[in-house]
Amino acid sequence: MYLNELINSNKTNFSLYPNINWINPYQSAGLIEKREQLLEKVGEDWLFKKTKPFFNQISKGCSLCGQGLWSCLFITNKCNGACFYCPAAQNMDIVPSSQQLTFETPEAYAEYVNHFGFKGVSFSGGEPLLYFKQTLAYLQSVRKSCDPEIYTWLYTNGILGSPAKFQKLAAAGLDEVRFDIGATAYKLNRILPAKNTVPNITIEIPAVPEELETIIALLPEMVKMGVTNLNLHQLRLTTHNAVKLLKRNYTYIPSERPVVLESEIASLEIMHHAKANGLKIGVNYCSFDYKFRFQKAGYRKLVAAKLAGDELITENGYIRKYDKTSLNYEGILLTDGDNAPLQNADSLTLHKKAYKVTRASAIMEIPINAINQKPIEALFAGSSENIPTDETLFKIWQHEFIEEGLRGDF
């Protein structure tokens, strides 16, 4: 029922594109078998319940992300690249934002980071170097007002990068730069202005199947240039990139969002090559399953831990309401107070700005009776390894552990 719900939802959302090559077990058997073989070859180095395989090492920022201790500030939605795979329009200007909260001043954002105790902060877009002075100011404010151990990094295509800019960012305390070389025809020259200036250099790109051999051939050169990590993402179909993406003969998996099977296979191929050849670079695959589950769950847990008091918080970041007669889950939503009335809601004031704190029910209330009480309590005390076949227990399992359903999309 759950898988059918995903399929029906995706087909409805993309009804304008009737010729999408959805995965077919008869036509895609070879790809599925190849994927299974690669999963065995990449070895036993996995993080976050086998959603993030890696070789050799991962960035400290990636580790903090999976723990829910990372805040990503979007400086702007504008971008000077034209990547066919970009999932968003990236043509609007915005007030710097994170988790749909806006921060009009660097000081306001630093107070937010302090309040929730983030251990990692990144600056993204769009392209943050389009607004270099603003990016630098927000970084400086974090370094001035927050824990000096906070790990900081910047996402960029490098087109506007220069030695002078990266020197200023490094002097302000930037720990890492992540370059999207897919935006610059897979050339590594955009990395040079940051080399020997910013402590850690990472390449972070979607795994484009057609560029598999290109990326593999670049790996030794990446090592020579001092690239410490290669982060690979899974291509995802959105209404923004559909026209361009669907021109390519990809196989789409109807997950919570449609994803490209060949992109995952390409990521695993690259990782396997690096491992087989003992290359001195960290390679990790940032799968959509990881992004959809752990990034969201981590943020939910962090917010709930700060705002829910002594209430019981599940591994998936929901507040469990259970009194042996009924069961329900709540999620805490933090939104801009300016965009919604504060009536019937608490408020959180940071840097003289009120944010709205509300609770939303994650699933319908489940009555407890003599028949289901013991299985439900056994599920509370168990683990996420065994997925329940009972529909009610499955709904509960989704909100206890790191697993998402359409009804729990906070």
C-alpha cells in the first residue's frame, strides 16, 4: 500500500510528462543486478543505517549533517550557472534563509545558530559568491558570536572565485570549500584560487551517468590538486528540471521524490574505482534516501530537543504522546512570525524577531486496546531493523525511527 501510494503520487505530480521511464522490473533487471553487485563491492563502510556508503573518509561537515547538527544558510536563490540537473529555478533574490526562516542580519543568524547549538554551518545558494560581501559578513558574525569549534563551509561553482576572495574567507575562518565542477564542464581550474588557502577542498557534484568516465579519469588529478573529498549526489527529477532531464534516457524510481537509478549506479562505480585503486581521496555517496530521512530527522530532533521540554522525542524527531489509551505523534514547526499570525501559537524571539512555534499532528490518533498494546510497546522497545507488515505498526514505525512517509513530511 505504501509503495503504491508513492507510485500514484509521483505519477499525479508529473502527469504532464506521460513518457517518463519509470522503473520496470522486467526491463530494468540488469541495472538492478548491477546495483546489487556494486553495493557488495563498496564494502562495509556505511553511515546512518546504510544510507550513506563511503570510501576512506568523509568531511567533518557531512558527519555533522547526518547528526542533525548542521545549519545551511542560503544567501541567495540566484545562480550564474545553467546546470541541466539543478532541481530549483534559482532565479530569485531572497533574504538569507535557513529551514524557511529568514535572517535579515548576520547577527540574527548567529543568534539562531547559538540558540539551537549547531556544530556546523554552511553557506549556499544559488551561488553565494554572487553576494560575496554578504556571505563574508554572515561568516564573520558566526565566527565572532558562536562556538569557535563550529565547522564552516561554502558551496560554489567557483566561477566568481578569486585568490583575494578565498583569502578573505579563509581569514574569516572558513574551513572548507565545496566546488560543483559540473557547472564548469568538469574543469578543475576553478579550484586553484582556493588551493593552499582554505584548509579543505571538496568537489561536490551530482553523479551524471554520462560523465562517469570523465569523473573517474579526473580522480588522480583531484588528488594531486589537494582535493580531500568527493561528494556524489543522486540526480532527482523535479518540475523545474523535468524538460531537460527527460531528454536523457534515465530510469526513474518513484521514491518519495523521483530519483535516477543510473545516477546511483554511477556513484557506486566511482567509489568502487577509488577503492580498487587505493586512491587517497574520500568518496561518499549522498543518496536521496539519506537526504530525505536523516537531514530532516536531524533538524526535527534538534528543534524538538530545544523546544519540547521533557517530552519524549523519538529517533525520528517526533514527540510521542502515549498514555496506554491512545497514541499520537507531534512535530514542532518553526516558521517566520512575519508570515503567519502568532495567535494559538508560541513564539520564539531571536534578535528582536518573533518566530512562530506550532505543533502539527504527524498521524491520526491511534486508540490503544488489549490487542494492539503489547505489539505497539514491543515496537517502542525494539529497533528499526525489522519493518512491520501490519499497516498500523508501520505508521508508528515511521515516526519512531529514521524513515519517512508521505504523512510525516515536516
